[in-house]
Amino acid sequence: MVLVDNATYSFGFQIDNGIPIIPFYDSKKDEELISLADYLKKLANETDVRQMNRNHFKFRTIAESKSPENSFDRVIKEKHQEFYG
């Protein structure tokens, strides 16, 4: 089960089930639904969506950081490790 919302506090107690989206404000350039659909298609093949969400959104890394700058650095380092080992 996933919870899609533009307010991350809506899934704060189930952070690994949350999918954040950008709010819609009647813009013809809005493509958030297309991105969401692509991501949901990937999730459809997973037995546990929480792991994919954990890896994709990095909410835990951000939540465990002491400052915004620190969280950004940690996410970048984790991504670098994923790609380069």
C-alpha cells in the first residue's frame, strides 16, 4: 500500500509507504501525474514497495540528519556510493 500526497506529514508515521508529489495549481505544464504513473508502474513489480521508496526518496536519511545541509550531503554520498561503490 502507498499513500500519495503533496504534504509529507500525511505519511509521516508510515514514511516508507509515502510518495510525495508536487501540488497541482491548474498549470497546463504540470506533468506530475505522468511521473507518478511511471513510478507506480515500477512499484507494481515489487513485493514490498517500502524498500523501493526507501531507496528512491531517502526520507530516512533526511530525517536522521541534524541539518538540511547535512541531509543533502548524506543523500549525495549515498547516491555516489550506489553508482561508484
